[in-house]
Amino acid sequence: MIVGTRGSNLAVVQTKKVCERLSELGVECEIKTVQSLGDVMTDRGLYEMPTIGVFVKKLDMMLLDGKIDLAVHSMKDMPSEREEGLETSAVLPRDSPYDALVSRYRLDDMPEGAVIGTSSVRRRYQFLNYVGERGVKVTIKDIRGNVDTRIAKFRRGEYDSVILAEAGFERLKLDIEYERLDRDPFVPSPRQGIIAVVARRGSKESEILKQIDDSETRIEAEVEEEVLKVIGGGCSLPVGVHATAKGGAVELAVYVAASDVRYKLEKVVLGKDYMAETRELAQKFKSYL
């Protein structure tokens, strides 16, 4: 199988994880890397991009054109609305969904005027919500580039802190100190920490991939995606969603910010009809915006 992926170190490591799982089924893989629009347009924040799905669209087109057999993505980068003819055939067991703070200071010791690097609207508002409640004013400054690039900018002193996904550190096995942001109001991005594999709908490749699909991660992804669909907005809105599926129960946390001082956060345990309950909760948050 020809497997398409972005060319960053993290994207290739994620793709190799998928290939290892396929190898266990006797399937050989050839990795083909590409540059996405999001990789090229590094002069603006993600919320300023001219289109949605900037990290996946090129691979989608290659799949539809038959140039690759499957594509591997960080699922948080995938838009809810997919190209017709494609499907998410497998998700791997979830890595950490949480954000990580790489900083010269502990979160609760953040000084006045500290410069925080993130291009995520959600992370921007959550950080301002948290430090603002403690009477501290900081500066949020856009930062783009892959994990290595962002860490290098931090080490050069361009930022006092940068916020990244903990899953990236785990996958790259980076030796760097960080603080996990697992307290309120730091609800992660929908589907963060999930590696997704996309194939042509109904293809033989898709059927093979279903053998490596993780059922609990699939539930978490579907619940989080449903909230995002109802609320709308993608990367342009400060929305955090985190579902945890364990033994048939689903816990759900949803965060939406109205400003850097006002936000709504709710945590619930869903019942058997968890998708209907998810939509009902999401509607409450949609009316908040």
C-alpha cells in the first residue's frame, strides 16, 4: 500500500505506527510525503487560513486520484465535513489528548507580561481565562511551524512559553520538560491525540484498515466530532471537547469561550443514548456563542 502523509518528523512517526500495525496483518507499506497548504502558509494563524482542512486537502485529492492508497492524519486537523468517496477507516488507540506547556515558569507562577506562543484560538482564550482569573496579564503571540521549530523558537528566547499537544512529545520521545494542562478550563481540541487513517470508501484498503480500528477511540472521536458539527466553526472558534469512553460509559467535557474573561464549561456523564445527549448538550453551547 502507498501511504500518504505530511513530511514533518511527527507526521512520519505517526505514519510508521500505522504501517507497523498493518505489517502485523502481512501488509507492506511505502510512505509518500507531501507538503500541505498548512505547511506552506506559515505566515498566519490557523484561524486566518483561507479554507478549512489545510493540512488534509492535498492528501484527500491524491487519494481520490488514486496516487496513494491511504492517508494518515492527526485527527484534530481533519474537518468534520469530508470529501465524498473517502472515509476514516481506522483510528489507533488514543495517545494523550492534553495540551502541554513548555515554559520558563510554572503555570501558577506565570509573571505579568509573559509572552505565550500559540496560533490556536482555543488555547489563546483558555490561557487568558486561566491567568486572568488570577489577576495576571500576559501577551499571546502567534507561532507556527512543526514541533521542532516551535521548541527552537522557545529556546531562542522568542517566547517565555509555548503550548503544544502532549501527544507530539510522546510520539517523538522528546527529552524536554513540560507541564500537562489537564485542569479547568484547559479542555483539549476535539479529537486531539488520535491518529486517523483515511481511505477510499468501500475499497479493499478500507476493509483491511477496519481490522486495526480501536472501538473506544472511535466512540470518543465520534462524540467529539458531533459536538463540533453542532457548534460549527472549526479552528476559528475557541471550542474544546474531550470525551472519555470506558467500559460502556462516556464522560464528556465541553468548553466554549465568549471572550478572554467569559467562558462556559460543562462536564457530564452520558447515558446509553450518548449521541442524542451529546447533540442536546452541544446545542446549549451553540446558543452561548
